Amino acid sequence: MLRFHLITLFPEACDAYLNASILGRARMNKKIKVDYQSPRDFVTNKWGKVDERPYGGGPGMVMTALPVVKAVKKSLTRRTGKIAIVWFVPGAKPFNNKEADALAKFDDVVLVCGRYEGIDDRAQKMIKTMGTLKTYSVGEATLTGGEVPAMAIVDAVTRRLPGVLGKDESVEERRVASRAVYTRPEVIEWEGKKYPTPKILLTGHAALIEEWRGGTLETTSAKKAIKKASK
């Protein structure tokens, strides 16, 4: 079972999504486990503050290092398998399907969700000793916190695990496939126009349909298959 550990101040922002649909079933069927640790539980000041003003000036507040480091350490108590610690950095290597496959090989994946103007960079240096540190960016937009990227990674990795989607072919990027998909009705009428399903998909000719999905189907072959199916 792959265990995800989210280091976040806002677990409630994640849990509704991670309990729904395929991810919810994966948790119920013990394909994955999702735990949370809040840096707020490890502060030592009387105000419960997890942030301070940045040295050198600048807008906003910065999350302090030690509460984050302690939360990561707590999440990994008694863990002895392969551990990946994910740190989100704008402009870092983009997270993609290849990286999702790589993370699926770990036993524990810790996702550090920053907030405010980020996390004191010394925290990243301190947690390197706890596992394999991976830095990613998830998209080019700047977000309020790391929770949305963390959920994207849990989603992308979980759907690759055996038994989560039922069939390996359900992982779209592992098969040659057009991104365009169609379902009933065969023809949709909308505001005086007709929008038909591509006729090749109605032929039942599996090999030619796969060629069509891969963009390699010759026009003549398509016409012959469609003509034969129409008889």
C-alpha cells in the first residue's frame, strides 16, 4: 500500500477531494493511505504562529522551518521503506506522467504544502536526510498554497497503481489514443446544427479505430471500413 503524507495547515481543503470517486475507493480498498500532519502542532511560541516576517524585507510572511521539519519527521515515524519527499518550487522541473510513474515505486510519499510567501529554505536542506527529495512545479501558475499541487500528485500517482482503475488500459497515456471521445447519441442536434460521431467509431473495426486514435489511419482505409460497415 502506498502511503501519502500531506504536510499542510489545511487538511480540510484536501480531504473532501481525496475521499471522492476513484481516490475514495482506492483509500477504502487499501490501495493507498492518506495521512496529514499540521506544522501548527509543532510550534513552540505562545501565539501558535507558524509564520514570521522575512529577513531582508519583502511582502507577506514566511512559514518557519522547524515546525515543517518536525511535521515531516513525525509523519515518517517507524517508516523503513523507500521514502520520497516532495517540495514544490515555482519554475522547478514540471511534474508529468514519467514522474508520476517514478513516485508510484515509493512506499511513502511526503508532500510539503507551503503557504503565504513560502517556507524558510533551510527546512528543505534539513529534510534531505529523511528521504529522496524531489522538487516539482505543477503548472506555470502561482497558487495560494501547495494543497492543489499535492492533490494533483496523489491523483496522478494513485490511478497508476494496479487495481485502482480496474484495467491498465484505462490509464489513457499508456495507450495510443485520441483525446477526443464520443458517446450516445450518435448525432446531437443543437440550435439548428447536427454534430455527428465520427463514422469510423461506428464500424466496430478495432484495428482501424486504434489507427484513427493514433492519427495514422489512411483516408482510403477509413472509407473502405465505413462503406463495409454501412452495408
